[in-house]
Amino acid sequence: MPERETSRIIELNEDLIANNDNLAEQNRKILKELKIKSVDFVGAIGAGKTAIIESIVKEISKEYRILVVNGDVTTRVDADRIEKHGVNTIQINTGRECALNSYHISQVIKNYDLHQTNLLFIENVGNLICPSDFILGTDKRVVIVSITEGEWVIKKHPLLFKSSDVAVINKIDLLDVIDINLEEMVADAKKINPNLKIITTSALTGENIPQLINEIIE
Ligand SMILES: Nc1nc2c(ncn2[C@@H]2O[C@H](COP(=O)(O)OP(=O)(O)O)[C@@H](O)[C@H]2O)c(=O)[nH]1
Ligand SMILES: [Mg+2]
């Protein structure tokens, strides 16, 4: 490919990320004005993002007025799972985009009356790469991986762990049957981002879900 075309692609990409960052800052400001705490959950398909959100809302839906935004390429399966717990949801289908971006969230803010909401959970599109570049303007980002993804999943995806505040290593109920070194996974995450809070969980048994709740809703 000629050099000029390559540089044009890079410029476009940088513009896209800068625009996303600016809009994310606007989202952050508006959510703060509305006194809404917000969390962006990222991670691969099948890591347990929806299951973790379900186990959190089961615990706290009486204390908080929660809205869950579910991002997926297609279907509203996840939103339906969340709504079974009596929590309001908005399903965003991105079509072919592999991450939500701050424009999606700005549209939620613009089109939905958030005055009744004090906690916003966003389940990002299942992907360990794309969301790294696209912050949404939330207070926290939680990256969820599971032990069934193999013990190298963290060191292979450093950018997502750098852009997160909390790392969840899920499905620890399967530790007896999956041959992985959990301590090494924790060490990998700490090495990539020493500021990360790391919590090992089971959405199935509820193990350490209260610690996760404390961490994200301080
Ligand atoms: N054993 C076990 N299964 C889990 C756990 N969390 C989620 N799952 C299962 O893993 C599958 C994917 O979970 P889901 O929440 O849909 O993942 P998502 O794609 O990240 O939202 C489902 O069959 C869940 O029941 C867990 O902690 N332990
Ligand atoms: Mg899901």
C-alpha cells in the first residue's frame, strides 16, 4: 500500500479516538451532574459479564435504582436475562461494531429520562481488544475474564487491563476441573497495571460478589 494512504488511515483512526474521548468526557460530566454512578463491564464473549451483573443486581436492586445498558452485535438475550430481576434495561445492537463507544452512551443520556436512575451498568460488546480504545465516560471500568479462557488470557490482552480499574477473574467454582495457575493470572494482571483491584469470583455460587460490589460502588 502506498505510504500516503497508510498515513491517512492512521490520522483517521486518531481522530476517531480523540472524538470518542471528548464525547466520553461530556458523558462523564452529565452523569456526575445527575449523580449517577456508572460502571463499564468489558470482557470476552462467555466470560460471565451478564452473569456477574445479574448476581450484583440481585443483591442491590432494592437499594439502588439501576439501569443496565447491554451492548451486543445482535439479539436482546442479555437484556432479557437482566430484566428478569426487575431491573430496567436498554439493549444496544451495534450491528458490526465490536465495542460500544461514547456516542452510544450519549444517545442513552439524550433519549432516556435518567432522573430516576442512580446506578448505570453498561455491559460492553463481548471482545477483549476493541473496547480498549473506546472509553465511555463511566466512573469505573471492570474487565472480566474467566479461568476457562486459559491462563494466558490476561497477558495476551494488556491494553484492556491498562484501561480498567478492576479485574475480575470469574468461574473459580471450576478451579478443580480446569488446569490453570490462578496466582499467575493475578500476577499477570498486577504486572500490567499495578493499580488494578483484582477479585476472583464465581457468578454461579456468588463467591466474592459482595467484595466486587464494595469495590465498584464505594
Ligand atoms: N461455572 C460457572 N459458569 C459461569 C459463571 N459465570 C458465568 N457462567 C456461565 O458462562 C456462560 C456465559 O456467561 P454470560 O454471563 O452469558 O457471559 P458474557 O458473554 O460475558 O455475558 C453461561 O452459560 C453462564 O451460565 C461462573 O462463575 N461459573
Ligand atoms: Mg452477556
